[in-house]
Amino acid sequence: MVLLKAAGAVGSLLALIALIMVFLKTIIGFIAFLTGAIKILIIVLFVALVIGIGLMVLKGLKETRRNRE
């Protein structure tokens, strides 16, 4: 009878440790997903900024040509 109680305590301790490991693995995966999403967002914003600056330069050149005529 005592042996069953000891095995139950050890088993529950091992189950708790396994549960904590799975929880930490999930948190690490979620953090990796968030950092990846932030990196992609930064790249998209940078590309949009470069395209916006390029369009402004082209618009300025077009207005300069109109003023010369």
C-alpha cells in the first residue's frame, strides 16, 4: 500500500514536470512566431517606405518637367 502511494507521488511529480516542459515549449514557440511576424512587418514597412519615397521623387521630377515647359 505504501509503495502505491510513493509511485503515485513520483508519477504525479513526473507528470507535473512534463506539463511544465510542454508549457515552456509552447511559450518559446509563440515567442518565435511573434518575433518572426515582427520581422516580416518591419520588412513590409521598409519596402512601403522605399516605394513611397520613389513615388515622391518621380512626382517631383514630373512637376519639374512641367515647369520647364
